[in-house]
Amino acid sequence: MKQEQHYEQVGVAMTCRGYAEYERMFGLNAELLKSGPVLDVAAGASSFAAEVRSMGVDVVCADPRYAMSPEQIGEEGAAEIESSTLKLAGLAGKFDWSYYGNPQSHKAGRLESLDRFLSDYSLVGARERYVPDKLPSLSFADNRFALVLCSHFLFLYGDQFDDTFHRAALEELLRVCRPGGEVRVYPLLSLRWERYPGLPALIAFLESRGASCELRTSGLPFIPGSSEMLCITKKT
């Protein structure tokens, strides 16, 4: 039997995404973003923070790659974009291109996001808002953020990070989230386009700790079958 094709990835890829993608993935709007500080975890070289900061939003990003120089991130980001474009082109028939159009326009958006990120990351004082942290342990104080986002990391790399890691990571995201605030995670599928098998047990665990969990529709179903995000509300 022929093996089903899927997206091959060694290690965790550096992500480069802009505000419009975040808006669709996470159902964002200006009112929600301005409700309080926002944390973007595993943000990579995405320009989301630079874009929403120009809207007056207080936003902080966390990623272990922020220990690197702008030049190092730029080099890795450009190489990752080239690599991912080739992979996507080879699997083009598997993806929903209604938003991106085609692999080349997808690449152009990634390069634009990387350039905008690097311009912001290179500014004096940028390291205060780009923090070299990684899950499952963050350096932020308890209850600091009104909205916590995590894109294309949790669940996506389920082959590399087990259930224990995911449980600890989501507990940590809730720790830094304010009572009444939300943690939003997208996608819920692995790189093999399979739903994370431990999700029901994970949701039950989070709810046993006093959180409220809900699966909501995501507006960026690019990955095959990826039409939902996980929203976790930290109770007051």
C-alpha cells in the first residue's frame, strides 16, 4: 500500500506569519487585542507583533531563537522559507490555497513578514519585547497577559513532544494568562495532518484545573482538515 504523503520536517521550523494570518487563525479583532497585554509564544520571525504594535497593542513575543542576532535569524528564516516553499509545491494538491493562492504567493508573504519582523527586532530596546523563552517554562509573572497565542507549535509537533510536555506547556500558558483571559492554540493537527490524539484527555485535565475549554472555528484552514482552534479561558 502506498504511504500517504505528509509534510516532512526535522526539528521545529521558524515561522514567519503576518497579522492577517493571525487574525484569521485566531478570530482576532481590535477590541480583543486592546483588552490588555498580548503574548505570542513560539512566535519565530512573524511580523504579527510589529504590525499590531502600530495599532497601539501592548504585545510581547517569546521564542528561544531570540537569543540570536538579527543576522542569524534572517539567514535561518530565509533558508526555511526556501525549504518550505519546495515542500509545499510538492504537496500543493493537499492544501487549501483559497487564502494564499499558490506556493509562490505564500513565499512572498513569508518573506514580507520576515523583513518586517527583522526591522522591528533590530530596533533599540526590541529585546524587551522579544524574550528568548521556550515552553514549558516561561519567565513572565503570573497573570500578566489578557490574551496568549500559540501558533504552529503545540500539537503540530506531536511526534517530537509528548503528552506530558503538552500538559505542562498549556499549564504554563494559563499561568501567565490573567483570570478571565484566554489562551488560543492553532492548529490542532500534526504535520501528518492527524488530530492530536491526546486532546480529549488534555481538555479534561485543563477543565479539572478550573479552566474552560472550547473548540472554535478557525478562518485559515490551509492545513488539510485544520478548521478549528482551541480556546482556553482562565476562570476568575
